[in-house]
Amino acid sequence: MLGGTDVSRLIDQVWEQLDCRVELPDQWIEFFDKTGPVATRFGCRRRYIRWCLRRKAVLNRGDSQMGIYCKDVSREGLGLVCPVQLFPRDRIQVWLPSGSNPELIVTRCIRIAERCYDCGTHFVAASSPLPS
């Protein structure tokens, strides 16, 4: 089985070969500098702390793959930056640097720039149906 660093190298290689990759805007220059817990705003109703996870990953949606950046992670979901618009309730899978490949449901998607969408997702439990 591949170790974490082997998977990260493999993801980097696959990411560079993909035609569809996210492009971060210039003002996000400090994107990869952030680490640790994500600060919350007053009145935030999140149940779990989010942690910075600033790494390349590969998003699978149907028959297509695209290069994305993970943004943050919590017990409930994953924040990511994607090159195309995703829609709420879309089901996707993300190949993470840890080697895991969770199934996710998109909860929001906001256009930041051309080829850059900030998306929020929730993990899909193996036995849970799509929320109504």
C-alpha cells in the first residue's frame, strides 16, 4: 500500500496532467501559508472546528476529473476550491493526499474568479440517503 507521501507525489503528477485545474486569484497569495484551526465569525452555527488543509487533490465527478485545492476539513465536510461551478446536491468524490477517496455532497459554490469556485461539501455516510 502507498504511504502518505507516495500518494501526495502521485496526486501532484496526476494534477499536473489534468486539462481542468483550478487557478487561484493573485490576491490569494497567502492561501498555502495558513495552518491550524480556521477562525470562526461571531454567530457562526458550525458544530465542529474546521482545520486548514491546503493541498492539491483530484475531484471525480461522473466521468470527469479535475485538479482542485482542498481548503479546510471538519468532521462533517470538506472545503475546496474548484475550477468549475458545482451545484448543491451534486455528488462528487475527492482523492485526498491521505489516500482516502470520500464521497461528498456539495452544499454551496461561490464564484471567486474565472476557473476558481469556493465550494463547501458534506461527507456522505455509506448508508445515509441524499438529504431532502
